[in-house]
Amino acid sequence: MNTRTVMHDADIARALTRISHEILESNKGPEGLVLLGIPTRGVTLANRIGPLVSDFGGAPVPVGSLDVTMYRDDLHRNPTRAPRRTEIPAGGIDGKVVVLIDDVLFSGRSIRAALDALQDIGRPAAVRLATLIDRGHRELPIRPDFVGKNLPSARDERVNVRLAEIDGIEEVTIES
């Protein structure tokens, strides 16, 4: 197996700073924003982006998590996937601009599941998508609004995002 590192800790920090600025610019400020991370690493990324958006925008931005496990259409292939906790900020999502945050966008199926999960929780004014890595190979018509790095890859390659809070190391690698 051949593994190469495509992002180091400084690259990830820079990408998250850029994404935070782009979210603020797109929304014309922090008002009405809610950030929801998709477990597992999307939650960690949302918890990093939230304070950046709040600092740059000058107002607090609520951060939560959205478990999509029971909304996935591939549970028959991944039956051991344990549901995680969904935490919606106190103000809810109705009428808000919700930014879904995930680590890697591949087929688009996790995001489709997230859209279904959101529908059961409330009615946002708009839904945006931020992802650290967009590797292509979409199976659904889903496109991220904010991307840390476009990483063209072969279908049989594996992209690994490792974050210090979970993995003890900060890097993005691709295995072939």
C-alpha cells in the first residue's frame, strides 16, 4: 500500500480559516448562521470553524452536530455503524442558514442523508455545505459551497483525515 500525505497541520488550519471567511462572506456576516458537523470528524471541524467564524464575524455562531446514521441508504452494507448524538443548538434551525460540515465529500450519500435528517428537525432558510476534502466521484447531484482542498482521486484510493482531537495527529493522507 502506498500512502502519501497531502495536507499537514498548517495546511488544515489554513483551509479552515479560509472556509470560515468564505462562510461569513457568503452569509454577509454571522447573523442567522448555524453550523452542524456530521460525525465523526465533521463535528470536530465544526467545533474549530465555529469559533473562527465567531471571531472573524464579531458575534457568536451556534455549533451542533447532526447524526445521519439512520437516514443512510447503505446501512445494509454497513450494519455495525453506531448512531451518534445529534445536538441542535438552543435556537433551532428554523429560518436559519445551516452550514453542514463534513471531512470528505465523496459520493454525496452522507449529505443526502443529512438533508433528510434536517427535514425531520426543522425548516432552515438555506442549507450550505462545507467540506475539508472534495475528492469527486459524486453519485448524487451534490456540490460543496466551501472546500478546503479539491483532491482528485481514483475510486479505489482511500482518503484519510486525521485530526488531533480524535487521532492524535493532524494530516490528510491518500492511500492507493
